[in-house]
Amino acid sequence: MINNAILYDIVNGEVLNRDISISETVLPTGINPDYKYFVPYEQYTKPNYDPRYYDYALIETPTIDNHPTYSIYKSWKIEHSLVRKPNNEIFLSIENARKLANHKLVDPDLMIIVHAISIKQLNGIQITTEENNLLTEYIRVGNKVLNNKNLEVSKKALVVLGQEPDIDAGWENV
């Protein structure tokens, strides 16, 4: 028994029903001659892909080819299409990954405190050892943010060259 046959109106070009059960060896009788049964045939399985790089489309086509397993039926060809997205869309995904990594790095409270400490220093006010440690920590975070920006530029350059760098890998975020 075939449980996933498709009943198709060949004149109007429309699917009438999916997931019909039919015999593997005997053609159904008594149906409108404009209707045909097709059995899905998927030569290749759906590819594993990164949706940030590709748009996916499922293409289903009734064919005149006999199904390779159930030769009394025609094949309902199932294909998978991947179309690479434009570079600017991929760039946006890379930028979002960088922003997410940076969001994990930057503490808004630390930013305000360090800003206040910097103003103290600019006004010639002596800062404490703890304040100096906070400045050092802020510089460390700033260097990681800069490294992430450099990584973003590198990943975008690879995309321009037609490569597909791992968008999620390599970001500094702790």
C-alpha cells in the first residue's frame, strides 16, 4: 500500500488531494480521466544549509516519468533548491552575530562608571586603585569589541570572495 500518493488534475494543473492510499500493484479505476495518481519521488534529501546564506524552495513537479519503485505510476518529482542570498543580507547576519557577542561583553553600569572615572581623571582628580582596575577592565572589553569588529570585516571579505565563513564562530563574548 502506498500511503502518500497525490491525486492531480492534469487539465487544470492542480492538486486535488495529497496523502491518498493506493495499491502498489493495481491502478485505481473509476476516476475522471483528467485525474492522475502520482507517487512522490525524492532523489535527493533536503540539504543541510544555513538559512542566513541561502533561501530554500521546495519544487514539486508532476512528470511523465515512471516512478522508479512503483512503475505503474508516474513520478511526482520533489526537488530542493538553494539560492544564495545577496551579500548585503549575509552581511546583516554577520553584523547581528557581532552585536550579539558584544552585547554579552558590555555592561552598561561599567560604561557609566568608567565614563565618570575618566571625567575625574580629565579634571586632575586622583583615582583609586579600584577605579584604575575598572578602567583596565573597560580597556580589556574595548579590545574584545575591536577584535569582534575586525572579525566581522574578515568574515565579510570572505563572503565577497564567495566563501561561507561560520557566522557564529570566533566572536569574543566573555
